[in-house]
Amino acid sequence: GADLPWKSHYAGTLSYTMMRQNDAFTPESTGAYPALVPASSLNGAINTLLSNNIITTKITPELTSKLSYRYYNFNNDTPELVIPRWTSYDQSNAAGTEGSIRSLSMAYIKQNAGADLNWRPSREWNLGAAYGFERYDWTRADADVTNENSGKVYADWKPDDWLTVRSSGYYGNRRYDNYNYNAF
């Protein structure tokens, strides 16, 4: 965090994570005929990156603004595997052969941006309005991109310590760019 000019404050977080799964498959874990398993391990490789940023500004003693931006990248570099034939076991332990199975290495980037104005004209009243934007960029999902715009208004009234009245209204609208189950 850092104090900024114009009675503003910045708070941010940056995080990076690496996840790996490269233990060897066992025949029981895949249910496949050992000769047909295309790899000896999942070779799972997922990396995530998170950046969260918030700037809060005290415009007047009664009016505060908040701007936020969040970036999250779920990068899945796990190779996709096709097991052409596998064996399943039901509750009676009877074996049956099934068709092929394909793993999907789904990944996405999620971005959020928001703006919020909060007005406290007195100790009893708290009024505000907010706008939010959310975007997903998908890999191996039904749609390639989804975008959502949302708005919210709210009011709190607290005339005494034992009574609080709250009211809010919210609207959100999510849309996709391209929807194609077979292509994506």
C-alpha cells in the first residue's frame, strides 16, 4: 500500500503460483489398458498470476471514491490426453469397456474493473452507486469471451445503534462474443 496525493491511498497485491502433477499413472487410476495410455503421467502444469489494485480517494469529508482493477490468469499448460479405450467398473465390480476419453486443459483470464462512489451526508445516512465490468477470455470452453457490465445503487439508514435499514438495487448483463461448442 501507499499514500498518494489528493487524499488517496493505493493498495495492491501480486501473486504467482506454479502447480505441478507429474506422478506416474497407475492402471487403477486410468482404468485403461496399460498399452493404450498415451503418457506415463498427467504432466499437469498450471500457473496462476493475480494482480489486485485499489485506489481509494477522499474527495470531500463526506464523499469517497474507490477504483479497482483485478487481473487473474489461470494458465493451464497441461497436455491434453486421449485414452482410446478404457475399462470401467460398476458397483458389482463387473468390468466393461468404454469408448475414448479426452482430457480438456481449460484455461482463462479474468479481468474485473470497478468504480464506486460513497456519500455519507450524516452519521445516519450512507448512500452509494457502483459500476462493475468483468471479462473472461476462455480457452477450451463454449464461448471464447464473455463480458459483463453491472450497476448498483444502495442506501443505509441507521437512526440508532439498534436499528439499521438497508436497500439496494443491482443490474447485471453478461454477453458472449462467439459461442461455438465444437470449435472451442
